[in-house]
Amino acid sequence: MSNNAAIVEISQTASQFSSSIVLQAESKYIDVKSILGLFTTLVGGHSYELHVHGPDAEEAKKAMADVFAKHNLNVTVISD
């Protein structure tokens, strides 16, 4: 399974929400609605943190966690 499919699906899923959805990979912060940002970041077996803020944050967190899990990506959704 290619990473490209994961990147497109993550970005498309994020774009359905008005919340800000930011992926933290080590010291970098990437807007997951940006496919280009994901291409340069979503590599290897890193663990990632997802920061979600906005009016539909709860729904967004669940949807994003599902997409990451589907593609076997290790992400922790941060709750503030």
C-alpha cells in the first residue's frame, strides 16, 4: 500500500472539517489539509501527534484517528 493513498485520504478527510488540524512530526508542524506538507513529512515509522482545534474538533479527531489507523500510521490525538 503506497503512502500516496494515505496522504490523499488524510488530506481529503481533514478538508471536510472547519477545525484546524495540525500534525506534529518531531519538531515540524504540518497542516494536514496540505498534501504537499504531508508528502514531505509522512515518511518512515515516525510517531505523530495530531492537534485539532475548532468547532467540529471532536468529529474531526475521530475521523482522523480512523484514517491514520486504517493506514497503520502511529498517531496520538492530543486532547487539550
